[in-house]
Amino acid sequence: MQPLRPLEIPLDGKNLIQASAGTGKTWTISLLYLRLIIEQQLTVDQLLVVTYTRAATEELRERIRARLKVAVAAYENPASAKGEYQDLLDLYPPDDEHRLWYLRRALLSFDEAAVFTIHGFCQRALQENAFDVGLPFDSELVQDEADMQIALADQFWQRRMLEPDALDLSVLQSESVTPDSLLGNVRNFIGKPYLLPVRAEPVTADAFSAAQQNYQSTLTNAALMWEQQKGKILETLSPEVLNKTVYAPQKIAEAATVLEMLFSGVDVKDAQKTLIKFTVAYIQSKTKKGQLVPEHMFFELCENLLQHYEALQDMQKNALEQLRFDLLVFLQKELPESKRKAGLLAFDDLLVNLQEALELRPSLAEALAERYQVALIDE
């Protein structure tokens, strides 16, 4: 890495300039612009200048125009030149009358200067080559496509949830999910096909139904055994044998209440926190040294029940992710088609369409390179 000297840097090839905010990027770009006008005799429509925001574009445009005015004055009256303009005269002496003519031409035709935002450049390139890229000549650029997204999300919801399968039904019953909330989850990924979403292994409705049956069957067996042997089960969990902190009489009574709610069909939040206290492995881990591990068939049932319960929870979580993923896939397919029919383009469409056009039509890239001889990019 070496210090930047705008009047010495080569004007051919590619140059990467590293600079933080406020270090004079605009100053440098406008000086390089002058050099390209004088040294390579380029016209303003052959010099592509790109930056991010509209405000930055206007500032850059005015700074370059002002730079051209001062440069013209310096070449008209060399004695008045100061600072970088004197250095410019030393590098490109005013004895060549063509240099002043190039600068005047640039100043007079500056309204045609190719100074754009990134999206503005993409829009110009697509409009000028609309026939080649297969876009309508009168496409309208819209800043907000929210209404169209909402309409499509509602359409997806109606198709999917009018008669939901077991998996989608579980999402509706366990999550506060709406078309708007789903759309909010995926909105930032719409219109960005270069982002590849990562999804968990898909869960089928049949697999979910089978998991529900396994859970319900085990729950029924555990509930029956609890009803028949509740006293003996609780006697087995003696605080004399087990960790007193976890299996204190009060905590065991609270856990028993939660179990009874679960067995009666109540949807208990975080049920696994209670179920785990009645599993073989957990009881073994909490048994005091020198004591025999309490044993009962109910603990094995609870271990199986916990496994089925956690499997269902994982499936339900994956089901919500699948619903979001499917909505995103639906929008990525249907939204561009809806906009195409309506003759609309959003900002992301400009980037995507131009990138696709350049990849599919090398001649377009060659045409743009021929038109814009040099690109100055302010990032």
C-alpha cells in the first residue's frame, strides 16, 4: 500500500483506493475526472461516475462541475492558477490549445454527464437496452412494493391454510402466526435471489401425524400408570435417596400437579422441565452416593414420553420455518411475474436484472464497456 497521489496514479487498468469518510474521496475523484478529460480526451458521457445515494450523486455532480469551471479559468489565465490547478498545468501545460477545448467541451455538455447512483446506472442501462434484455420500454420504477407483497402473502395464506394439513394446523394452534407476521419474517430476503436460504430437513405431514400418535399413545399409558400407582411412584422419589434440592417434597408436589395437568390434556408450557424429573437417566444422576437408584416402570415411560414430546416440539419449530421458507419461494417466483405484468420495477430488480442480462448477453457487457470508457466508483 502506498500514499495516493491523484496526479501521478496511472489512468489505465484498475485502481483500488482505500479511504475513510472525510478523507477527500470526492476531491480525488473530481481531480481524476479532470485528468481523464485532458489526458485521454474523453467526453462526459464516456466517464461513468457511480456512488450510493442520490444526495451523494448530486454533491459529486456539482463538485465535478465546479472543478471543471476552475480548471477552464486556470487554462484561460495560467497566472491565476493555484494549488492542484497549478500542479495540473505543470503536468499538462496550457501551450496545447486542445486541452482548454476539451475542458470547455466537458463543461458545456456536463448535463449529459454519466453520474449515477448504483440503481440509477442499472436503470439507465436497462432502459437503453430494453429490447435486448426483454423488458418493457416503459417500465415504471417503484420505491415501495409492499402492497403487492401483502396481496401475494394473503394469496399464499389462503391456498395453504384454507384446509391445513396436520403440520400447518399445529403451527396455527401453537404459534401466533398471521400472513403479515410471515411476510415480516421473509421481507428482507425478497428480491435477492443471490441469497441462498438454508433450511432444516423438511418434515412431512405424515411424519408429524405419526409422531403425534406415538406421543399420544405413550401419554395415555403414562397417565394410566400414574392414576393406578401415583402413591407408590411418589414414595419412590424419596429426598433421603435423591438430591434434596431437586426432589424436596414441595417441588415433587408441584411437579406432580404439572404431570396431572399434562395427562388431562392441558397444554403445559415447558413440560419437558417437569417430565425430565421423572426420567431414568435424570433420577440416576440425582441419586446420592451409596444409595440405590429408584426404579419404576413409570420412569421409563416418562423417558419415552419426553423423547416423543421433544420430537414433536422440534417438528413444530421446523414446521414454522418451512412455512416461512415456502412463502419466500412463492414470493420469489410470483412477485417478479406480477411486477412484469404490471410493468413495474423495484430497486432490487434493477440490480438483479442487469446482472442476469450481463451474464446471458456478453455483447451487452461489451457495449457498456465501449460506451463508458472509464468508471469512477465512490463506495
